[in-house]
Amino acid sequence: MEKQPKRHSFTGSLGFVLAAAGSAVGLGNIWRFPYLAAKDGGGMFIAVYIVLALTFGFTLLITEVAIGRRTKQSPLTAYGVLSRKWNWLGIVSCLVPAIIMPYYCVIGGWVLKYFTKYLTGGGAAAAGDGYFSSFISGGFQPILVMTVFMLATAFVVYRGVNSGIEKLSKILMPALVALVLVIAGFSLTITHTDGDTTRTGLQGLAVCLIPDFKGMTLGKLVGVVLDAMGQLFYSLSIAMGIMVAYGSYLHDDASIRRSVNRIEIFDTAIAILAGVMIIPAVFAFEGRAGMDASGPELMFVSLPRVFSEMGALGGFVGCIFFAMVLFAALTSAVSIMEAVVSSFMDKFKMSRAKAVGIVFGLSYAAAILVCLGYNALYFEFSFSTVSGGQILDILDFVSNNILMPVVAVATCILIGWIVKPKTVIDEVEKNGEKMGRRGLYIVMIKYIAPALLILLFLKSIGLLG
């Protein structure tokens, strides 16, 4: 086996925070948060989300970062360092990003396609009926844009922690924030008249931010809490091995507490801004009915239709929007690949170049199958809460609905009951800095977080309504 190179570190806390925030700010913030905010009572959903970010999200996020820095290992090997009997958890934790990587790059390719379409003045065509479905089922073109997106991701990871991941994050994250602010500001100025009805972006903002308690029952409130927790769970890149890997690159003298707080603030602010960016525009042009879409349907069908109704300005707004989404997708894809690459490097003592080559090859082969799942390999299936005919849906269900909750619950058990919360607390406080929310952390990691995660797992597999 090859001699493993010296482990690199982020040059400072800013580099770590931007890289971690880049991972957290992904497609889920953009295409799922606005839908949930509109569905679950606007400001009420946001308030629940913020409370959970300060408790549930804080607990899991600081745990994974501390595990990474304490062990100086990637997810595949870090858990075994804490307890040899828990090596299996490292394997499952590494399996999550390995499964996500192929289909995330396929979606990244879709974003790249739409960005180039708007950049070259073809936005009107992208808004046409059936354009998205005909594109993804078209055979070669989805594979081509996926290839470009995955090559860009692999190049950044190959460049390493400082010259690749950190450098990219310091460029793209400020640009992403600027684009989000521009689009959000523009959405608030929109006024659209449809027959005798005039709707404005500010009315849409009210839908997004003002709490709506109409028809609220205890059962619906529990549903809002589970929706917010599920969104937070996936948004913060928890249980994907990413924060363990990034934590292993964090300097020993850096403040984990402050870094985690900044990641929480960054991720939550972008998620809320995504709602401000999307909900007012969709409401102005399509009313409440237009806000029922989420996921690919929202991003690749509903929003292009909204852009087309903006007239001459729509092409420009669409170009800025998909540039922003492309930045978010790329920073997230880089973190997903790094979690697997670092695992290969630590486990098999191989060079970064070799690890990137192997991970790229395996992911690329799987991504081609995902692309073909919309044409040559299309088949019908139905399981629990998921139905359709796409390989992408199966991979997403297995990784997000099954493996990620398992990793998170097992991490809570390992830290809460096996190696004890003091393991994480000591790592956070080893520079003499108080952890803050220490009592809350102990209660959350031992009791509340596992219980909430089990409820989320039961909901995700359809056993809890």
C-alpha cells in the first residue's frame, strides 16, 4: 500500500465554517424548505425550525465535528477509534455519501444544463411543457452534463483540503449569498395581475413569514415538528460522514462551539432566504396552488414557468437563480465526495489521487445507471412512502430514509451511553473554552435526540402518519 500523506487541515476557522456551510447549503434548502414553510404555517414552521436548530441540530452537529477532530479520522475509521466494537457504524456512515454521490451529481448535471440554457438565452424553451421530462429521458445529454459536473467535483477534491475545498468555499459561498440576496430582493418587488386578481411578492412574503394557526391541531403540530426536524436533519449534512471528515481537518486550537454556531446561523439564514426568494415569486404568478410543488418539480418545472412569465427580465433572473443553485450543488457534492475519499485514504493508506480516481470511477458507473433509469432502465416500483420508476428514488430512499436515521441514532447511543457525553464535551472544551448548552447537550444526546430520530425514521418509512 502507498504511504499516506500528512493529514492536511483548514487554514483557520473561517475556512472550516465556509466549507461546512457549503456542504449544508445544498439543494434541500432551495427546493424543500420553501415548500415546507408554505405548507406548515409559514412563520410557525420557521420558529419550530429555529428552536430545533438550537437544540437537536446543535447536538448532532457538534457531536460529529468533535468526533472528527478528536480521532483525526474520516467517518469510515473514526467510530472504531472511539470503540472497536462500533467499526460497523463507520462502514454505514461511509456508505451514506457513497450512495448519495452518484444521484446528487446527476441532479447537479440537471442544474448545469438549465444554467447553460438560460445563459445562452434559451430560458423560454426550458419553461415549455414536457421540456424537463424529455431532457432527463433523452439518453446521452443527461450523461454528458453529469460527467462535466462530476469531473468538476472530483477536480476540487483532488486539489485537497486547502487548495481545493477551502479555496472553492471562500469563493463560491460569498457569491452564493450575494445571489440569494439579489433574487430575494427582486422577488419582493414583483406584482402580477391575472384577470381581475393582482398578487404581489410582499403577499407571498406574508405566507412565508407570518404564522398561520388556522386548523392547527396537536396532530398537525407534531407533523410540523417532524417536517422541520427532517429538513434540519438533511440540511445540516448530519449522519452523512461529512462533518466527521471536515471536523478531522479542524485545528486543535480552533473553537468548535463558535464554528458550529456559525454553521447553524449560516444554514438557517440561507434556508429562510430561500423561502423569501422562491415563495413570493411563485405566489405572485401562480397563487397558493403554485406552492404545492417541491423537489425537482419546483426547480425544473414550476420556477422556469415563473421566469417565463416575467417577460424579458425572466431570462436574466433565471440565469442568476441557476448560477446560485449550481454553486450550492457543487459545494455540497464536493463535501459528499470528500467524505468517501478521506475514508479510503485513512482506511487503505492510499494517496488522495488514487482515492479520488477510485471513488470517481465507482460513482460515475452508478451515475450512468441513474441517468438510464429515466429511459432504458426505467421500471415501476412502489414501497412504503416512495413510488415511481427511477433508480434515483430508490437510492435516495435507502440513504436518506433508512441509513441516515440509523447512523444518527447509533451515534447518539455510542456517545450518550457507551463512551459517554464527556468524550465530546472534553474535546470541545480542551482549549479552556466552555461548551455552552452543556446540560442541554447531555439530555439531548442521551434521550431526546434518539427519541425524535426514531419518530422521524418511523415517519419516513410510512409507519407513522
